[in-house]
Amino acid sequence: MSRFKSCNSSSLILVLVLSLPLTTLAAARIDFAVGDVQAVTPEGASRSLAKGARIVSGETIRTKDGRAQLRFDDGAIVSLQPDSEFRIDNYQFSGQPDGKERGFFSLLKGGLRTLTGLVGRANKDNYKVTTSVATVGIRGTEYTLVYTDSDSIAVATGEGAIEVCNDAGCKVLASGESAVIKGKDGAIELGDFRPQLTPPQPIGLILPQFSTAE
């Protein structure tokens, strides 16, 4: 009788897991984590992260005095500098673009460099990174996004193009272009600088080169 109950319980758990909506399932894995890196659930529970750990939609990654690199199921890579907070607001990907894919994120503090994946390539409205100052959309690209203070960000495009929007309007940054935005209604000011993630990324943990043809 106990074996029968155990089998039934295992089957029920499997059915419940398979019936969960996609947004509650794993969205990314940790490529590497150095120092104090944690995932925090919407309820406030936290756990330490190491290489291979899986992250789900809704969680916030906090690097504190460490750094981490996330690899999403659509092929996107996000590298977080120390003292960053990056929230996965709504991520959905079934294995191929089907119109239902989503990649909505928030950079709450710190900085990141990212290579975008399949989400957002067919429909750019399906991808967005929100900050306290502006939102960033993509058209298949690599870019760096950093807070310079609590009310200012700097952003630079490596390949492809991004669209930066706030209450003052929107501006497209093509390959090699950079901008600073100060405040929600501040002008998006183009510049010739390149925002850097500090401290420098360790040798061997640098993101691969990206080409829009890949």
C-alpha cells in the first residue's frame, strides 16, 4: 500500500510540474559566479548561486561583491558587474520563436553587458530592459548598460542597434554609438565614450565576440 501511495504521489508531482505555466520554469543558467551572488524570489527568499544553477522568471540576481554570467534558453548572455541587481520580470521561450516569447527585464542597480538571443529578433516589442531612467529595446545586438548614479545611466551599442526611450523621447543607437541619460525626462545625449564594467572582467570569463550574422 505504501509503495502504491508513493508512486501515486510521484506521478501527481510530475503532472503538477508539467502543468506549470512556462514563466515559472527555468529561464537561464549560471555560466559562472564569482564572489557573493544570490537569487532572490518575489517573496524575498534568497539562495546562493554557483555555476550550473538555474534561474526562473520573477527572480532577481544580486551580485553584491561578486559577478555572474547568465545564459538564457534563447541563447542570450548577460554578464553582471559587482554590486548589481538584475530582475527577470517576464521571460518565456518555448525553444523557438513562436510569437509568445518574452524577454522583459529590469536593471535595478549596477551594470551589465549582454548579447541578445532569439527573443526580440522577430518582434522587437517582445524584449525590453527597464531602468529607473529609461528603457532599452533591441534589434538583435550586443550592448553595455551601466548606472553612473541613482538617476543616470550610460549605454553603448557594440553590434546591431538599440532603442533608448524615456519621457523625453526615443533615440536609436547604432553600432559603436553611446549615450548618457540623466533623469526620466532628461535628453538622450550622444557621446564618444564607452561605459566600462568595473572592475575589469577576469581573463577567461569574457563574453564571446558577437556578430549580427550569427
